[in-house]
Amino acid sequence: MSKLVTLYGGSGFVGRYIARRLAQQGWRIRVAVRRPNEAMHVKPYGAPGQVEPVLCNIRDDASVRAALQGADAVVNCVGTFDATGKNNFDAVQHQGAARIARIAAESGVAHMVHISAIGADLNGASLYQRSKALGEQAVLQHMPNAMILRPSVIFGNEDGFFNRFGAMAANAPVLPLVGADTLFQPVYVDDVAAAAVLGVTGQASGTFELGGPDVASFRALMQQMLAVIQRRRPIVNIPTPVAGLMAFALDMVQAATGGLVKNTMITRDQVKSLQSDNIVAPGAKTLQDLGIEPTAIAAVLPEYMWSYRPSGQYAAIKDSAKNLRA
């Protein structure tokens, strides 16, 4: 009988790629999510019945334990950018991770993979960074042989990074950035998934920082993106003090409305995070240590960013037509 893995948050951006790879290797996959009816897109990754979404609330012991029943391995992909509400940083990235690891240990699960983030630091400037570090600490307390993956910003078809700024560039005359000189080392989502699979199958453990072959400033990444989508937009760097005031005002609007108006632009915590470079630390174990060759941004970006070009899917045809002679 094939082995079973539980993927907490497995219908999200990273989780779906992990699910697809494990399904191809014959694993049965239980995708534990808050809204199973919105996770049906994972079912076609395997044969009928091989990949199944199930209801789970990682803030509840019984719910986590039920989703983990009979599993040989577990992956925690759950994360949040919400500093407030019931599913805040501490509840999800610290307490939620701790709960999954503790119950996995109690249940005798052999292998665990935990998706964290570069910049996780108990003394970090932002709540996000500190909650990620607390989550790692809790996971290793209960599952000392777990694999911890710390990716930089992750890119790929469904990403919330290049897609977000691509849409902004397609609809606005300028591209405003907070922390334009901050360095990033974007990593391809399927490379992260390949690393996670090695942890699930017990071929690797320990902490790995995942970055691609390209290290560039936020501004340079946006310039590369603008070239791909064939748009010219001035990039405006918003100074940190100004960004802090903007974020404060937006956070206050969210608080005053009881969360009815969500701050989806920039939070005070994000401003703090953007003051630190998001790149692989010297001496850290990386994708290469796992035998995975990192994928360059240029190899993937044109495949999914074409929709933000002025001519969309017809841009290549129009470019080709320019070379025709009457």
C-alpha cells in the first residue's frame, strides 16, 4: 500500500507543487485546509482518490490530529501575512507549527518538513520574522530530525510577488516600491517543492536556505519584470519614514473597521521586514547541497507574465509581424 502524507496548507502556492510531485511518486496525499471546497483543484494531481482535501483548523488539537491519522509524513506549508485576527502570526506560524509538530511526534510520524522563511530570527525587527523563528524552534523541539526550509521570495505561475507588481504596472503610471534597494534571491516554487519531497521521503533533514541563482535589488527585479511585460514605468522608491506613516494609517483604518477594510497594500510589519536583505546567509546549506540546480528567473518569468503585456497573448505574434516585409 502506498504511503500517506498530510500537507497542511497543501492547496496554497507552494503546497500544490509539493502535492503534484508526491502524487507522481505514488504517495497518497491528504490536503488539510480550512475550506476543502476551495481546494478541489488539487484532486487532478493524482489518480482518483489519491489526493483528497480535508477540513482542518491548525488552531485546534483534535482537528490537526484527525488530519494526521495514519500519515507516514507531514508537511506544514501554512503561513500568513496577517498580524491581527484569529489567524495571526503567532497563532499560525508559531503555535500552529508547534501543534502540528507535537501531534506528529505523538502519532509516531516518521518525517516532517516545515516551510519557514529566510530572515526567521528570534531577535528580528518584525513580528513576522520572530514568529517564523519561534515556529522553527517549536518544530525542532518536538521533531528534532525535521527538515526546515527557508525560502527567499518564491516565484512561479501563481506567485504573489511578480504577479502583484505586474498587475500594478499594467494599471498604474508609476511603480512605487518600499525598500527598493533591499536585496532578494528569488527561488522557483518547483525547486522548493523538490527540496520538500526529499524531506518527506527521508532523504534529507536539517535546515536549508533556499535561493535562486539571481541576487538582485527589489528595483532591479522590477526592472527585469517590466522588460518581460514590455512596459515602461518609472520606479519610485518610497522612503522608509514615509512608508511607515502610510502603513500606520492603513493599519489604523483596518483596526477602526474591525477588519472589514483589510490593509492589503503595506503594513508596518512589512515595512520593518523590507529593511533587511532577503538572501541566503553565508555558510548556510542550500539547494545545491540537496542536489537541486536552482532555476533562473529569466527561464520562467516570460511563461506566466505575458498577460500583463499591452498585447497580452498576442505580443509575440505582433513582434513577429514587425519583421515581415510587404
